[in-house]
Amino acid sequence: MFKLTAAALALSFAVTAPAQAEGRIRIAEQFGVVYLLLNVAQDQQLIEKQGKKLGVDITVERLQLSGGSAVNDALLSGAIDIAGAGVGPLLTIWDRTNGRQNVKGVASLGSFPYYLVSTNPKVKSIADLTEKDRIALPAVTVSVQSRILQYAAAKQWGEKEFARLDKFTQTLPHPDATAAVIAGGTEINGHFGNPPFQEQELAGNSHAHIVLNSYDVLGGPSSATVLYATEKFRNENPKTYRAFTAALAEAAQYVARNPEGAADTYLRISKSKVDRELLLKIIRNPQVNFSVAPQNTYGLAQFLYRVGAIKKQPASWRDYFFEDPVIANGS
């Protein structure tokens, strides 16, 4: 898997990207267990397998980026076909491209509780955060962690104050943020991350504790990380698209029936050094659900519209996801 910075990616696609032929798919993912379905699909070559069933030999290319802003830029520049990022970045780009590229969601990668972890003993809730706190997250004001923090602030102080905590946040990739939280001694004393990074922090620093759980803000289990694409890619590559969603559904079935095999896949593909037992605990967590159908995303979408973060009001989750049988039971 190639790892590129946003600047390098933008430079490499400074010229117009060529039209893509059926049978090629370029996928961008980020960091964490939330991308396990893509790891399983890669390890077992499920996209290629599903493509052969449809009579298409599919070439799969993968990039690893950090932050919804970089992922969205890559999608709009033509550098990738499938973007992996949070619901926040999806809603931002769906709103921005409405009537043009018409970007919409393809599938969810599952529902996971995201924790805001702090090593500051004085911070018991978001109301305790001050200018002495610095919270790392994937992309300031754009990432799903940033949007959930804004949603929490709105519930705490009113919707006019939704951006109140933005000034305490800083863009930093999850691995770097986790290293800083565990080691201590830097200005980063908080991290709004995802699995397994948040669990590593709680296990690796005795001062680390949970300040906020995304499920508490969103009103229950919810899909935080999703996959999305342009309408053009979907329309011009129907068999490749179908093979991709079928591969995701097959990967989800595999994780559900074989968590130990899924854990080994994650360690092998991601090259992560996370403890295997800790990883298995995350995968088996009853609050975690590796489902491709989006779950409980509409509340965040409504909030972002009310505070002006997006200009178009979605009538339901179906407005910002493409229609597909594998996600028919979404929300």
C-alpha cells in the first residue's frame, strides 16, 4: 500500500487524471481497525474474486492517507475512486459536490465507539477543557471526530457555541497522536481517535481516561467511518462497483464468524504492533458492529445543516448514500 502526504498527492495529480476503464479501482483508507473490512478484502482478494463472477478482471490499487480533507482532495482530483473517511467528511463533500460530481456514500465500515481520551486529570468532561489542553484529531473541523466534538459542544452550551472547542484541537494522524499521548511530555494531552489507538492509550498511560464517548453524543451505536465515491465512477464502472460492495459484504460476514482470523489479518496487512489480545477485545466488543449498512448517521447530518456546516438539507440518509441492496437497511 502506498502512503502519500496530501501535498505529494496533489502534486502527482496536478494534471487532469485520465478517464478510468471498467476493471480498475483505487481505494484510499486511513488508520485503524475501522478499516478491517478493507484489510480482509485485500488479504483474501475478495474484490478480484467478486469481479471474476461478473466477468471483469479488476486491478485494485490502495493508498493510505490521513484526515478527511486529504481524502476529499484526492477524490475530487481524480487520484482515487473510493474514499475512506468519516461521516463528517462525507457530508462535507456530498454538500459541496451536489449537482456536479455528486459524491455519495457507498457503504459503512461498521459502527464503533470513538473516545476522546485525555491525560489531564482535571478534565472529567468537555466542560473542563481549557487553553491548556490540546486535542489531536485527524482533521480540524472536517473529520468525524471534530464534528462529533462540535455536536457535543452544541449540546453542552447551545448550537451557537458549536465551534467553542475547535481552538483546542490540532490535526495529527492517529499513530502520531497515540505515541504522544502514551509518552506524555508534549503539548498533546488529548486525542479523539478510533480503535485500536484509543485502547492503546488507555492501556499505555495510567493517566489516560475517557472524557467523551461518541455513542453518548450520537444517541447510540453509529457508523463513524464510511466509503464514498463520485456518481461518475459508479455509473461508468457498474460491474466494478458491484464487485466492490459484494466484497465488503463478504468481508463483513468473515469478520463476524472468524474474529481471530480477522485479527490476524489486521496485524498482517496493517503491520500494526497492537497487542493481539487487545485487538481481539476490540473486535469482540458488543458495541462494535462490522456492518456495511450505515447506522444512525442522520442525526449528525441534521446537526451540521442546522449550524450551517452544510448548506443542503438531507431529507434522510438515503440522500447522501447511493442506492444499493447491501445497504438497504441503513439509517
